Amino acid sequence: MPFTKRLKVSVEDLDDLNHVNNVRYVQWIQDISKEHWKEKAPVQIQDSVIWVVLKHTIEYKSPAILNDPILISTYIEKSKGAISVRIVEMFHEITNTLLVRSHTEWCLLNKDTNKPMRISEDIKKIFS
């Protein structure tokens, strides 16, 4: 089940070419990932683990410009061992044009030891 939010492109999001800066897309990918985790995961699980990025793969499909309404959605594609693969897609909300699609590998760490830990069935169930 995707987690979704809306935003509108502002002047601060733009680069020298007057379209959304690549760095801003990365920020939005991280923001929605964190928001999804915070909304769905119980506090006791959130307090015991942390997620770190191992790898971002981002496909830029179409530019977004000032005042474009963007629909961002994310979901977990798969989890194995300590690794979870999260997909984030951004669409122009009116035209339904795909703007960006990212594939991010996140590693689950024990918050006390900072060592990787296997993703439990309890965590997998949160996002299935």
C-alpha cells in the first residue's frame, strides 16, 4: 500500500535552469521515506532501530517547474536480511506525467550498536 503526499514546487526548489534541482528530489525522497516510517512504525520499534541509505538509483524522467503540483508516493518493494528496497515515484498531479522514480536500498541498524540487523517479521508486516 503506497504512502502518498502532495507538494507544490516553490522558487527555493529550482536550479539555474528553472526546474526542480536534483538535490531537492533527493531531499524529497528522504523526507517521504522518513514520514512513511514515522507514521506506520510503532514508537517502540522506532526507538530501537535506525535506517541508513546504502544506495540511491534515481531516474529523472521529466522536469518539474515552478508551481507544479507533485504527487509523491512510496512503498517497500522487498526486504531481505538487513536490506529494504524502497521505491519513490513523483508524478505531475494534473498530467500524471512521471517525473522521477527512485530505488533506494536502506539498511536496518540496531540503534544501540549501530550494527546491521535482520529486518524482523514485525517490521515487514508494517509495510505489507
